[in-house]
Amino acid sequence: MPRHIAFLRAINVGGHTVTMARLKQLFEALGLHDVETFIASGNVIFRSAARAATLEERIERYLHQALGYEVATFIRSDAEVANVARYKPFTAAQLASAGALVVGLLRDPPDAPTKKAVLALRTDIDDFHVNGREMYWIRRAGRQSDSKLSNTVFERTLKAKATFRNINTMTRLAARYPSM
């Protein structure tokens, strides 16, 4: 049975707190197998024969019903996570001097005008690269939290929901859950 990784957007926001143990229970209640969480930021690993798009909708509906608020869900296979972790959108020199590199996970690849709009957000400090359903954001100096850019800005530009993870999280997930 294929292994999937769910990346949840805003699972613990607005005064809501969901423990990882509770999150695991919610995924198990959906009939998903071998459920685990990875660091307390809404990463859930599980097995299911269902397609990713079906799982995203099913999980979102169930979490909304169980928690009372929307939790956008982005599913990747273990092989897709490995590809994200391996992908090098910036040079080694850029990465070595970077303050941070994060990956934005999208439901669908952006079309050409949307991709152009994302790339227009570039500054002297922030740079972007889009590859399929992922948007890579390098911060040349300082931390991501120092940026004037936010998830709200990106979602408005993308005209779609997104969730972000540090590249280190993606690399650790790929190492811990190698593709079969």
C-alpha cells in the first residue's frame, strides 16, 4: 500500500491547538494505515491505496467536521517528497549564504501567468523558483519571518492555498521515509 505524507496548513492557528496524538487519531478514524506524525507542525505520514486528490478532499472534509475550521491539506507520496528534497533550484553558493530555504506546497502547478506573478515578487533578498506543484523560496539574508512576504501574499498571488515547510523538514522526511 503506498505511503503518503499530508502537509496540513494552519492546523494550530487562531487559538486552536491540536496535539499530534489527536491528529494521529483523526487520521486513523478515516481508516488510514500506519499513521505517524513528524514534528509538531502538521506533517502526517500514512498508508492508503486511495489517490492523493481523493485523500486531500476526504481529509479536509473530515478535519473541518471534527475540528470546526478549515485545514487545507496537501498530499505528496514519499517519492515526491524525496524529489522535492533533492531538487536544487538555486546554486550551491546561493544556498550556502542563504538565511533560509522553504518549499511552498501547492495543490496544482500554477499556470504561466501565475508563475510570472510569483516571480515578480522577487526582491534583493527574496528569490523564488517554481517547479511543478512546488514553489521554492530562498531568503538571502535574515529569516523568513523577517520578510514582508507572507502566506497571505503568496496565496493571493497564486490564487490558491499553499503551505510552507523548511527544506530541512523535507530532507528529514525523505530520509526517514524513503520511497519504496
